[in-house]
Amino acid sequence: MIGVTLAVSVSGSTGTTVSIAQETSSASAQALSQAMPTVSLLPLSPEHEARSGTRILSKQRTWVPVPVSAPAVENTMPPAKPKRSFLSVVDQPDIQERHKIIADEVLRLLPDRCTSRIRNFYVRYDKPDRRGLAGKDTIILDGTLPDDEFRAVLIHEALGHVFDLGCLTGSPLAGNSIFKDGNEPIFRDDASLSFYRISWADSTHQRGGTTAEDFVSGYAASDPFEDLAESAIYYILHNDTFRQRARTDAALATKLKWLQTFLPVAPVAQGTLGTAWDGTVPWDATKLAYEWKRQVVANQ
């Protein structure tokens, strides 16, 4: 509590003298002195002090300022958009952003042990003769393709050829099989051999009694490596049709079973936009229409 006492006295010709006494409780004074700073004012001049009837009666006084809260500053800046993180193999300055997004999404379908084997990833924008090429550790794609076809070709190359030749590798200790990828031998304990032997006698010759319907596409009948790559994309993007055809074809049923066993990727699309197979074997599975439905890796 703060009280003010006004005392008035009359003294001779000088007139009335007024004095003001401020009464402050000890507790309040202590709290006030701790909470607020004080500022000393300059003393008044003698002329001002001697003036009769002045309202300021001492040569010096203390002013206690009232604290003023600083106004809150509203942050009008939009939050920074986090930068998308890509696999290092596709995060290259000469690859367009949309192709980075597609490539990163497709390659992440593979287990890390397979993705880590990809050393080189190129996207060409000069309209190359081949839409896609791949080996054990390298992928080259045509960047002028429509996005859906670009994705399909990448699945053929990555989840087909890279998975087959770069991830499912046998041991030289097992010896060489009759199959070769160019000059590269396929070892006898390579899991891919059990797929090749479904329709192939060796790297260039089909088994006796094989028909066109035993392959998911015409291009799959080129050699055992294209057979596996085309079957992989058919399994991932056109799984319903693959299952439908496998009901009446023993070779396709065996290939489907192999993919379910060894390819660690769940189907991620509805093939041919959900339409039933019309009995025609397509030439190229990467050209078929599909609706992309991204899912997670099935097994590691």
C-alpha cells in the first residue's frame, strides 16, 4: 500500500509552503525496488527551487518508470519446405527432378543389399536408340519417354536385370552352368537358374515344346534374361492378368511361383487398368497401361 500525506504551513511573507510525504509500506517498497529500475532526474536550478508556490519542492526526485511489454512480432514467413532426400545414385544435377522422384521410388522397392550394387545411373535426354539398358551395376534410361513408360522401363531394368544379374549371384566355387550372360558365366548355385530352366535349354535355345503363350510377352521369348525381366514387370504391374494366365499355363504358373518366392517386391499396380486378359500375348510389357499404386517392399 502506498499513502500520500499533504502538509500545509504558513510562514511569513514567503507565502504558503506545501510538502508532500509519501508513505509506503516496507513490503511494498521492497517489492517495488526489486521489480523496477529507477532513474534519477537532474536537480532543478536555484531559481526554480526558490520560486514561490512551486509544486516541486525538493531539488531532486526519483522517477520509477512503468514497464512496457514489447509487442509480439508475428512470424509471417512460411515454414521452409524440407528438401526431398534421394538415393545418392540418382541424386545427380543432370537428372530432372521428376525422373529422380520416379527412380528413387522404384529403386527403393529393392532390398538395400541389391540397391547398393547399383554404381551408375544415367538418364539421357538426347533420344537414344535404346529406351533402357542395364547390367549388374549400371542402368541407362531414355529421359524423353512419358513418365509411365519411363517407370515401366526402369522396373524392367532394375527389378529385372539388376536383380537377376547383380543381386542373385552364385559363387565361382559352385562352377559354371551352361547359361552365360555374354561372356559372364552363370554359376550353378545362382537362384536365377531355376527360372531360366522353365523355358530355356541354354542362353539362346528354348526348351522343346515351349509355346508363345509360355511367355508374358513376345520380347520375353528373346532369351532367358529378357524372360525374367519381362516377367518381373508383369508380376509387379500386371499381377492380376499374370495370375489369370497362369491358371491355364503351367510354364507361367511356375514362373509366377518363382517370382513370389525370390523377388522381394509386392505388386504395386493394377495392370491394364483392371481389364481382363483378351488372350493376346503383348510384345512389350513396358508398353501396357497400368495404374501406379505405390506400396512397400514385401520382404528384405
